[in-house]
Amino acid sequence: MNKRDFEDLSEIEQFNLINDYYASDKKLKEIIEEYGINATPSNLYNKFPPLELSDLCVYCGCNILRHRLRRSEKEYSWRNLYDFCPQCDHRPNDPYCKCENCRRSEQIKKEKLRAIIVNTYGGDHSKILYEDLSFENKVYLGALVSALADEKMTIRPYHDSRVKLSSSETQSKEIYDKLLLNKVIMVDHSSPLSAFDVESDSFPYSYYPDRVGYRLSVDGGDNSLFDQIINPSFYNDEHIDEALAMWKEIALSECLEYLMYKMKEFRFAFTPGEKTLSLMKLLLEDFSVSQIYCIIYKGINNACRQKQSRQITDRHAANTAISYCRYYSDRIKQDGWTVGSYRRINELPQGVLSHYFFYSVLKIGNRGFDSKPNIDDLKVNFTSTGTGSYDDTVEGGIDPK
């Protein structure tokens, strides 16, 4: 018997063959032999014409077609993604359809979204005089400009910048939150669309703060704004209380950063809570970040030995480490134990906020790391400027690495 192509069958034969394929229990070889069709069991379904659906193409108005499925495939197969319009090849179930109409529609949508963003954030806006900014805002602005400003003084997106703005995500977020709240910076209208939540009802005011760029809403007055930010001279004795509070905040972030780094190194399950925060704040009343590094290092090392000798859990060991830190600090103060001074480690470089604050604003350099937060180092008439080369040496202690 000569084999026939599917197209050579009559309409009734085609209908019956398709019905036998999907609705009967006949073996595929039997169906092929019965109809004398030129096919193999594995590709028989490919011979069938596409199924015409009642759905219409949103662009052409044609009936959508669906490729036939294998007998073993379910009706709502992944193949349904490839339903298509015979006129324009639009694929209605494919969210990533690349037909010409979809590409044009997507481009129009992007242009409309961009126009909304430009209308909202573009154009001229009122600016604040740099000299009228608060002490905190000047420090935060200086850190942000130092870290991410381009030649046009536009702040590049923080996301994927590989810049370490501060020692904690919370502190980095606070920089943006405070500057936005006080209208020191505003969203750059040329930020990528992916930085905005375009599906939100609050678009274009709904965006990812670390993915958009920013423009400065600050005027330098009679002097260069860039020079005032990069070479600040605004600090004076009136700012001592604010400066001390900021010193403590930066120091606390650096201590917690090192604590979490060492906990992770020893695979201790730990999340700092109020107890740990209170302890670190207490330690900063008597010790520098450099010295607290030493206390943390000794505390965790002892907890690690306890874990090995007593077979305690990681969580118990982590809590023990915090207790040891408190124990060491008490003995140092009450019994005159000596405490080492550790240097920064390569894995935890100084954040831009910390560097700008201590080196550019206060001009006490590495004293911000080697000295406990104190009033004397904050007095403008302090005899030593604290500037000069960055000293990474270990003083009186062992290198934590």
C-alpha cells in the first residue's frame, strides 16, 4: 500500500484520524497502518493542522491558532505559550512575545512612562543653599558625592556600584532617606525604567532608592558647590554634640559589622538584638572601635573553644561569645587588664561615610578608629590635626587575621 500525506486524505478521514489519535486507545502504529499515512508514531501529531481557537488576535482580529499536542501531553501544556496569530505571528500567551506589534507596543509604552518620569522629575526645581543645610545633611551629602557623583554632579545608582557607602545597610539607607526627606537630592529623570515600579498605582513616585540616580537640589551660592562638598570647612565647635552622636553611630556600625563577620567566619548562627546593641554602645563609652575589635576577637575565640570542648550548639556559642565580650570589658576596666588595638582588615574596608566624616569633616583621620568617641578630639583647636597618611599598624595587639 502506498503511503499518503495527511493532505491527501479526505476531510472525513482527516477528522477521524485526529479523533482516533486523541480519543481512542488504538496504538499509533495501528492508526498509521489503517490510514496508510506517511508518518512515524513520534511525528504523527506534527502532520495535523493547527487547532483554530475562538480567541482573536488583539492586533489583527484573526482567530488564534494552536499547535497540536502529543497524545501524552496535557491540554494546558507549556506548548500553549506558542499559540500564534497566522497573520502577524503574535503569541498571546507568551509574556515575552517579540512580534513586531508587541515590540512597537512596548516601545510606545516605554516612551509614555519616560515622559511621565521626565514631567515629574525633570525641569528646574527650587534649590537649597549649601550653607543652610544642617550638619548631618552636609556630612551625608559629602559622603554620597564622594562615593557616587559623576563629572556632572549626578549621583549614580548605588546598586551594583561596588561602592561601600557605610558599614551597614541601615545606615546607608538612612543617608538616602534623610537627604530625600530634606529635599537635598531628587530622583534623576534619566534613571533607568527598571528602577521604577511601573505597575504600581503610585508610579512614578514608587521606585527602588538604590537603583535610581539622583540630582542635587543644592546651590553653592557665591562659591563652588563641588569645592564646598569635597573640601568642607563648615565644622566648628557648635557642632560638637552632633559630631559626637554621628561618631558613635558610625563606630557602632563598624563594631557590629566586625562582630557579624567573625560570627559568620566561625559559622555561628547569630542575629544581633537589643542585648548586643546595648553592649556595643556601652563598650564605645570606654573603648575605641580598634579596641572593641580585639574584645570581639577574644570573645568569639573563647566561645569557639567552649563549643569544641563542651559540644554546645552554634546558637549557644554565639550567645556565649557576647557574654565573653562583656566579661573582658569589665576585667579591662576594673582589673587593669591591657587591651590590644587592632587594625582594619582587608575584608572590611572603611566605608565612604566614615572616611569622609573623619578625614574631611573632622580632620582627625584614623583617630576615629583608634580613639573612643570623645569630646576632646572633636574640639577644633585640637593641637594635632590628625591628618596625613593612613596608619594600618597594630598597636599593642595582635592582627585579628
